[in-house]
Amino acid sequence: MQSSFVVEAELWKYQGPAAWYFVSLPRAVADQIRPHAPKVGFGSVRVQACIGQTHWKTSLFPDKSTGSYLLPVKADVRRRESLQEGAQVVLFLEL
């Protein structure tokens, strides 16, 4: 089973009261990650992520509306990599 992935996707901003930014994983990648999700809890998956030169530990969160996973991209990462909403990012994930 694959445990590392390279994804190209768009950075988007959650349109709610908090200014959260995410990358939605392609469904095909989510299908490969899903078997790694814990069988208890709400299905988040711990990962090490990398965009550009910035590495961090975080979790993927299941997105019921798309059947995929969301990766939160915190402000520090966006600042270091000069990312704005709508940017295409190349994301490296390690489970």
C-alpha cells in the first residue's frame, strides 16, 4: 500500500466565520489513503506535508461532501511560501 503521494491542487479559503485555507485531495488519492484511516474517531489521518521548502505535521480531514480529504494549510505555511487563495500548489504527503 502506498504511503507517500504527490498532489497538485488549488488552495481555497473556507467561506465561514474563520479564515481556514485548504487543499482538497483528488478522489483517486483519497481512495488510496482511506485504508490508512483509523477505524475509530471521525476518520482523520495523520500526515507529514510539504509545500515548497516548508514541511509540517498535520492531519487530513474527511470531506463528506466530496468523498475526499481536506488538508488544512496554516498561515505560517502560506506566508513562507507566498501562497494566496487560488494558488496551484504541489503538495507532498507522507502517511
